[in-house]
Amino acid sequence: MRSIKKNVTMNRRQLISKASVFLSLTSLGHAAHAQSKYPDQPIRLIIPFAPGGSTDILGRKMAIRLTAVLGQSVIVDNRAGAAGMIGCAEVARAKPDGYTLLLGTTGTHAINPFTMTQPTYDAVKDFAPVALIGTQPFSIAVHTSLPAQNLMELTALVKANPGKYSYASAGTGGIAHLTAELFKSLAGKLDIAHIPYKGGGSALQDVLAGRVQIFFDSFSTTYPQHKSGALKVLAMTATSRSKSAPDIPTAIESGYPDLISATAGILLAPVATPKAVVDLLSKAVDKVMANPAFLAELEAISVDPAINYGPDKTAQFIRAEIAKWGPVVKSTNTKME
């Protein structure tokens, strides 16, 4: 009798165990099926700057290519303001399902952490890195009415007319602003007022109209204006000249060996986004970056493409940028309210 009871008990345990295994496998199957369906609706790519700037241009090019690879529309949504903090904060609070992404920059993820007096997001803890798209240098451009033809002549002109000239950037605390302040410091504490804008596009329009004389922004934004004769790009802040613009000298060649600055295009998702979704997006970016036509588009806007930058490598890049720019921000004592 005891043997019969023992066998019944063992059979029940086996049945329960088998049922548990079945339910676990079923759950995994449902999860895998759900993940395999991603994406099944349009994806919103938030650009934390105004339309027309360098980040917007890069983001729209990537959105077009990702749409083709993923089979779902990737729609650009500009959320400008506060040096990118408004758009970044929105993505940090978004549902982590892979349908809201961010194109971050060196400014939003390596500079803002040091300038925010009231942080609206944590550049590391609130985001899941997907991929690094590329980096692009900055440039120093002037309105055509200025007689300066190179960086040294601009320095001499400003020193001879302290307080007369101003410069535009995409916003206080952004990398363009800090690049300008670094230039002012290296040139001997130049007296040039800063006019901040909500994005590179609006800043560019005022410089083209002559309301502001000097412009610090990415090379991809200013060089087309240089080629058309609307602006004069005096120098770029890369370590070597651009293949697409061999006529433009570097700041190093122009007498400023320490004036090196570049911004990055970084694709990110909210931090709790499933790893399977992040990996799928990262592989989609890899496919885009393997397209020679897209690489040619990046070269045309002076973006140095980042090949095979998956989530882990992108996270390492962000940490390195934070370590690089932190001391620069502190030296300028720049703060964002």
C-alpha cells in the first residue's frame, strides 16, 4: 500500500515537473515569437536638435537607410532645446520597446553630464547603446563680409576690435560652444560674445544673414555654404584635412595644435530595451554601414564612419568621451540651468 502511494506521489511530481517544463518552453516560444515580430510598427527616431543642423542631417540619412533594412518606417522627430536635454530626457522616459530611439551626440552624452545643474537624464544609466554611426569635426566659419581669410587673421581682427564681434553656436553647453571657448582661450582670451541658438540650423540662418559674424558648427553644416560662397570656412578641427575638402586647412596647420574637436552620432534606446531588440537594431546599422553608397554619403558630409561598433564598443566610446570632455567643461565653468 505504501509502495502504491509512493508511486502515485512520484507520478504527480513528474507530471508537475513536465508541466513546468512545458509552460517554460511555451513562454520562451511566445517571447521569441514576439521578438521575431519586431518591428511591426513605425519607429520614432528623436533628434534632440532643430532641423537643418549636422545631427539632423546625419539622422535623416540613417533613418532612410534603416527604413529599408528593417522594413518599417523610421520617422525623424526633432525635439530641440537646452543643448539636447529635452529630446534626451524624452527618450530616457520612453517605453523601452524599441519604438523610440535617440540619435545622441558627444554633446548630449559626454558634455551635458557636466553642465546640467538639474539633470534631466543620466547619460549612462538611462540609455542602452545601440551603435556608433560616425564622428565629424567642427569648423570655424565667418560671414563673407569679414576680411579674415584664415584663423590667424581672424585672431588678429578680433584682438584689434575687442567686443565688436560675436559667434553663433547650436546652444549653450554644446560641443560647438565649448570648441569656441577653447579657441578663445588658446588664442589669448579673445573678446567674442556667444549667441546661443536652439540648433545649428537656426544659427546658420542668422550667420548667413550677417546678424552674427562667426559660426562654430560641424564641418558638414558649414562646408556646403563655403562651396556656394555664402560663408568662409577658415579651418576645421580635425587631425587631418578632409578628403572631400582638401582646400580647408586644419586648426593644427593654422597655428592651434590643441584645437581638436569632433562630435559623434550615437544611436541609443531607453535602458530597459530588450537585448534582442538592441542587437537586432545594431545588426541593422551594420548592414547600413556595409553599403558603399551610404559610406559615400557620409564622406560627402565629412563624417568618419564607425564600422562594427556594436553596443559594447559604443558604450566604451561614450565612457572615453566623458573622460575626455569632463576636464574641458570644468575649465570653462559652463553650467546649464
